[in-house]
Amino acid sequence: MTTPTGRPRSPEPDARAPSSRRGSFVDPQTLFRIKSLQLRAKAAVEGFIKGIHRSPYHGFSVEFSEYRQYSVGDDPRYLDWRLYARSDRYYVKRFEDETNLRCHLVVDSSRSMGYGTLGFTKGEYARTAAATIAYFLTLQRDAVGLAAFEDRIVEYLPPRHRPGHLRRLMGMLDREPQGKATDLVGPLDELAATVKKRGLIVLLSDLLVPAEAIRGPLARLRARGHEVIALRVLDPAEVGFTFAGPSQFRDAESGRALYVDPDAARAGYLERFAAHAAEVQQICTGLGFALRTMTTDSPLELALFDVLKSRMMRLAGPSRRPSPGGRGGGRP
């Protein structure tokens, strides 16, 4: 992605997020006025919980994070008798096992993530989204870890749930990245080789690399039994190419400058951008992974919502395995 010297037009609204959902959450520009990353994450989680209870998805977080009351048809083997002794009510502890997961937050810290038109960059947005997810999962007593990467993993913290771990993770997320070239292949392969136990991997990146390049490393993560949720973080100007007047664009990673008339280049750019997005989506779908695209004007809470929704859909589905055509990196 190249960056312009001029200012973009006003961004288009995020069509992905229903207005009822957006209205329930905190505006990201308001949220980014909070300087402390941990306090920002806490505010996003609190906004998420309030938003869920005001929205048609009421009960969603409760079902995920707490015990579920027994209903006819549930397997009695999963009744929690200790909780019954305390509450005199029947609960199934199926969700106790499911929430004790091991989650790796894999955050792109490359130079292209340093782009932003809303007063904060894609990288700052992605790190705040990661902090929000980490804060929420820690509240659920899940183990959360971090892998920040450029052309290699530059920060790694294994998943843990212990006192002080979240503060250490927040500190790593809060460090200003060096911002060098992007290489998804090396870091994801390094992660696959390092992480032996199966778990959840949440990838936060703009994925502005040749789409075919991500097929191999994602397939290798699938082969090792990991569940992957990719949160694609983009600036609204990148999606709509809403730049006004001829501008000088500069490649964020190579530094190469190019003079472009946006009105003449817009149609071609949008066509190639849509083709790339479709190819990335096909690769993720074929591998059985969830892909959610977020623009940086979207409420941070939606990142958390998308992660939990994807988890719920997979847990409710008949099988966690991808279709035979997509297994092991097969083309969709």
C-alpha cells in the first residue's frame, strides 16, 4: 500500500456493521483519547458487554463466558454437581472446558500498519483490538499469549493465565514497533513450529501481501490442528480510495514514491483491491478459517464480537474440520 501526501475525502460508513450495533458501541476516535492501552481495552470490553445487552445479541456473552443452565436433552454427565450444591440449580459445565482455551494473538507490526487517516494508525488500532481481546479472555480465565511480527516474530509471550501476565502482555503491545517489511510466511511458520499445543490463533494484520503467499502458512497451522481467526485491519481510505486530487503516494515498506491522479486510478485500484480481498476470503474459507475485515472507523468492540461469534459458530457446528476440498491447503 502506498500512502498519499494529500488528505482523503470523508470515509464511507462501515457497511459491515449494522447501525444498531455501531450505535451501541464506543466510537474509536473517542476511545483513542484514552492514552493508557489497558484502560482503553477495559473501556472497549465494558462497551462490548453493554452493547451486547442492548442489542439483539443479548445473552451472547453470558452463554459464552458462564455456565449454561441445564435444559432437557443435555447430557447429564456434564452437570456440575459442585455448582448444584451451592445454588440448588442444575448447570452444565460444557462451557467451562471450552473457555479454558489457549489463545495466541498474532499482531502485524510491519511498516504498512503505520498508515492511518483518522488520527491513529492501523497498527495502533490492531494493538488495541488485541489488548481488548486479551483483557476479555483474561477475565474468562483463558490463557492468552502474544506474537508480534514484522518480517519475523519480534515479540513473543507464551499463553499464560497468572497474576501479572496481562500487564506484561499490555506492556509489549504498548511498545512502539520498528515497522519494517512484512512477511507473513516466516512468522506464521515460526509460530507453527513453536506452538505445540492446539489452540486459537487470532491474526491481526492488513494482509496486504500477495494473497497466494498466505495459503501455505495458514494451511500448515491447520495441519497442526489450530483454529485461526483472521481480523483484517484496513484504513477506510484504503478501502474506498477516497483521495481528492492528484497526490504523491509512497510505498510504506520500500519508500518508493509515485505520483497518482486518484480520479484516473480509482476504478482500477478498486477492481484489484476487490479481487485480492476475494482471493484472501477464498483461501480462508477453503481452510475452514474465519476472516473478518475491519476498517479503523469500526468500533473496537466488533473485533471482540467477531472473535466470540466465530468461536460460537464453530463450537455449535457439526464438525471443526474443513471440507475435504479445503483441507491441508487445497484450493477452494
